[in-house]
Amino acid sequence: MVKLIAVDLDGTLLNEENRISQRNLEAIKFAQSNGVEVVIATGRAHFDVQEIFKDTGLKTWIIAANGATIHQPNGELVHSKAINLEDAITILSWLENENFYYEVFTNHSIFTPQNGRELLAIEMDRVSSANPDISIEQLKYAAEKQYSQTGFSYIKSYSDLVGKEIELYNILAFSFHEEKLKKGRRHFEHLEDVTIVSSAKHNFEFEHKNASKGNALEILANKIGIPLTDTAAVGDSFNDLSMQQVVGKSFAMGNAHEAIKDICDEVTLSNDKDGVAHLIYSLIPVTAD
């Protein structure tokens, strides 16, 4: 029987309104009441997940920042893997010069440039003007979803972070220009100690090469004494691949990219059809009293 289920957040546990549905909430509590460890594994910051959980009564292990941190259900940090400062400065300097909107996930907050939203608004106008078939509403939705996170701190430049006693866990670059995103990924392919992943259509993210959802899940499973053969994971995007490749049973969301579906054992329903609840009840049978 599965003893641990790792669940991605955006596009997986959260529906299109960025909420946890009542059915998904009940399913997670059902799993926990049956002795199954539920772990949230997300690209978001730990404090952002706590805000999402605020009125749900949920307490779980949280793998955050794409595997750079692991927090206990009580909120205590038990593991972290930060990006080397030299690499972070190299990355952020280039992103600023190329007028990227970016976010820096740290142990305190999410730092982002003061002019970042202005940069994205300009991009939005240019992309929608050049491509009439692209819905401006979809672009606005993607931007608003990015801005809906908790814990933002605004800086004039990345140089404001130099010298501060903070750990940099993850750097996210966001753009509506596909060529700009491709250029960014190509530019940093040579970095030896950094991995580049993508969690959504309009971004790419940097993390330490030893920080991934898969590595963090292995560390956590070992810590709490659960064999990986007794674990499952579900997600929808490319930053979920590392954990889907190490678990005993892998699931892709119905709304996942086809490449994700291809490597997983099973495909569940979409995030708007309570796909997480569907797979939990398939793994843990409901028994009559």
C-alpha cells in the first residue's frame, strides 16, 4: 500500500481559481486519517503554501522552492539547498540587463524588482498587438496568478541583496516572449552548479543542481522511514518529473503536458475535476463501516 503521496500545487491540487476544492481537501484529510503521509511539493515558497493552507486546517510536510527546502508540518525547516551566491549574481545581473521580470525566493521573502510589473505590462501589450490570436485575458490571468503569491518584497536591483544574510533558494524568470525565454535557457546552459526547470508556459527557474523535488522527496522519505517503493507522486509540469521518476507509482494530471503523461504510470483527472481526490481514493479504498 502507498504510505506517502507527494502532490504538486499549481495545476494539480489548486484549481483554475487557485483554490483547493472541498473534495480535494476532504481527500487529503482522508489519506492522513488512514496513516498516509501527504507531502506538498511545489515551486512556491514555504510561507506562500502556509498562506494557502491558512483556513483549511491542513498541516503537511512541505517541499518548496522546487526542492530547495523541506519544512515539517509544524513549519520547522529541516533541509535546505541554496544557490551559490556567485551563480545567483551572474544570473540576476543578466536577467536585469535583458529586462526580465524575475523573482528571488529566499528564507525571508520573495524579492522582485520594483519595475517588474511594468515590464510585464509592456510585454503583454506588445505580444497581444503582434499576435491578435493571443487572448490578452489569458496573458493577464497568467500575470495575476504570478502576482497572487504571498511574501513579496520590492527591490531596485538585485545588488540590494548582496551582503544580506539570506539564502537564495530559487530564481524565477518570467516572460510572455517565447524567443526571450528560449534565449535565457540557452544562455545559462553552461552553469555547472545550477539546474534550469520550467513550472509553467511563461517561465524558467534556477535552482542548485542538487535541489529538485525528486531529491527532496528521497531525503524526506528516508528521514521518516518510508521506502520509495511505497510512495506516489502527482503533477502536471516539467519541474515534477524528478519526483515522478523516483516514486513507486507516478501520476500525471489530466491537464498535464503530454510529455509528462507519457512517462507516468497513470493519468488522473484534471485539476478542475478534482484529479488529486480521484487518485487518492483510487490508492486508498473507502471502506464501509
